[in-house]
Amino acid sequence: MTKAHVTTSVNGDPYEFLCEPGETLLTVLRDDLQLTGTKEGCGSGDCGACSVMLNGRLVCSCLVLGVEAEGADVQTVEGIGNKDSLHVIQEKFLEHAALQCGICTPGLIVSVKALLEENPNPTEEEARYYLAGNLCRCTGYDKIIRAVLDAAQTMKEESAI
Amino acid sequence: MVSVVYEAPNSIDEAVRLLKESEIPARVLAGGTDLIIQNNSTEDQSRLIVDVKKIDGMLEAKFSKDGLELGPSMCCAELTARGDIKQIFPGLVEAAYLIGSTQVQGRASIGGNLCNASPAADTIPSLIANKAVCIISGSDGERNIAVEDFVTGVGTNCLRVGELVKLIKVPMPSERSSDAYLRFIPRTEMDIAVAGAAVSLALDDDDVCVSARVAIGAVAPTALLVESAAACLIGTKLDVVALKNAARAASESSSPISDRRGTAEYRRHIVGVLVKRAAKIAMQRAQGEKV
């Protein structure tokens, strides 16, 4: 099988990789680019643990082929905040204890960022609907939603300064 | 896992040639939310995947004087964000908005939903109610087929080897008309229709229904156009009796199965209820109400 050569951008950095044409973007990110922040949950687009931004749209990277990343702009959780300076959403997840085992958290952080960019002032209902594709088996969602609404409030206040 | 050959042609002609001349089973890739999962479970040894998203017009939607020209690979998230489409076809947009999660809507397309031909596909009843037509390209040129004739069975459609859906055309509705789609699921999100119903109708100045189309989903091997239900609405002001008759006609046309989502008896009943409610919403919208 001939491997495909793909040139792409991940978190603003140029990347080149070789992949099997049937490999998913999730596998490429984790196994070839060592960007293991993106998690595999179900592998069938149901759980959202592998959420990334592809050309500005929130998608499940398990439902994207690696070859489709050719010329694309991919944003993963590694591009949101860093060890020294967390993103407000990440801070609020910690503050509200919105995670336990942590497998769903990277996907949620990516999805929450997408939500707040589209809708900086979501109601609880809007947030719950938008995030319905991010499953969490630990927290019961309540703490996650509190973190999201608090992050929205804080980001709004910060942008007003 | 299947071994994949991937091609991303820039033109319809090239896509048709690749699909036609392939010696291994060939599949069209749009959003991939069905296809990529099927790649993991197929019995095919190898597959040609023809990604059609680089072809001009596949990801676009525009209005001409005749109606909406919808690129079949446009993702649902983009469609639902289009105010101009929502204003004219709110039912079609609400069907797209019900598919999967935000993530799935970021990839899944109307053309993919149609070609995948699930009995429970949410957008197919809406397309049928709105008289949508598929423009199909093949090596012998183009042919048009109404959406209600496109799906031939569970997971099967009328595309021949070497053909693909190039465009979906939805005719412009007349004045004082609108549509609605409702589905029933036991949860609020992230589920597959137990039953679905789409209604498109037009009213005259006295609020009498002058034309209607009713389509139902998840209650037969394919989505069905139910002319007998539409006939119960036409010539009425959608009074209680007319709605009841339309509901009964829809229930009688259905041939559902029992599965873990619901019994056949329940589906037959609920599809009638959905027709009734969708007809009322379509009427209110046609009268200019925001519902």
C-alpha cells in the first residue's frame, strides 16, 4: 500500500506526514505527530473525546481521514493554553472540578472554545445542546456546565477591560 | 481494516471516470460520518474512496430564480447557519440540525444523508416534502430524479456504477407557504428517529391550504411521500378533522418494524401525531409566525 504524503497545519505550525489513506486524522495526530492530547473514546463519532477544529469547524477527528488534512488548518487541545498559562476555560474546569478521569476533557475544552467563539453568552440550555456530543461518564455534566458558564462570564469581563 | 485508495478529483468528469473505471469497490466520500465508520466494518478487501469535496459547487448553496441549488456535500453546520435558507425552508434546516452532534454536523452533509439511505435519515422526508430533485452525473451525462424515487431500500439508492449526486435542487415555494420537520426520539439529543414527519404546504389569502406534501421517515424501509395524507389537508383550514384524517392516512401508509427504539404499533401511532403537529407548525410559519 502506498502511503500518502500530506502537508498540513496543526495549531499554526506546518506539519508533513505520511499515512495510510484509510487512517483517521485521530490516528495521525496521536501516533504520527505525537499530539496525544486528542483522545480516542468510541472511534465512531459518538463521544466527542477526539474533537478538533478542522478549517474552523468542530469535528470528530475519528471521522476524518488523515489525507483530508491536506492543506487544512487543524487546531487541537495542544494549541489551547500551555503549562505556564492556562486558557480561561481550562482554569475554570480546574476551579469547578469539572473533570475526574480526564479522558473527555481535551475534547470538551476544544468544544467549549468553539461554543464560546460562536456564542460568547450561551444559556445553560444552549451550552448543554452544543456539548451534547461530548460524553462524560464521571462528572454528571453539572460541574462541566458550571465551568462553561463561568468561563463565558469571565471571558466577557476580560474582553470588556 | 479495509485497505483504501484515496482520490480527490477536482471535477465531476474526473470523479465519474474514477468511479466508473475502478476495479475495486468505489465509494463517494462527502462528510464521512457514515462512510468512515463503515470502512472499519466492511468486508471489502480494498476500497476506492473518491472525496468529492474539492469539486466546484459541491460545498456551496445558492438561490436561483427557480429555488435552492444545494451542493450535496455542504456540511449541516454550514447549512443551519445560513439564514437565507432557514427563512425559506425552516423545516429542511431543522432536519439538518437534528443530525448527530455539533461535531457530526461539522462534517455530515445532506447529500451523504440521502445517499446513505438510512430509513431514519432526518433530511430525506424534508427534501421529499419540498419536492427536491437530485441531479445525477454519470458517464452518459446527467439525469434528474425526485428524492422520493432516489432511495430504493434500506441503505440502497438508484445510483448506477460511475454515478454521483452533483446537485440537489429544491424548487422555490409559492407565497404563503412553509415547511416543518419533527422527529420523535426518547432523548433530547444524539439519537436516531423512532419516527419523523415533514410537511410542506401553501395557503391562500383565506388560510385555506391549497397545496401540501407530507413525507414520513423511520416507519418503512424508505422515507415515504404520503399523498393520501396531503389530500386530507388540501382544501381545509387544517381543522381538527382534517388533521385527524391526515394523521390516520399517514399511520395507514406506514409499515414500521419493532426494534429497541419502539414497537411497530407505537411507531404507526406516533408518526400520525407528528404529521398533525408538523402540519400545524408549517401552517403557522406560512402565516408569518416565527415558530
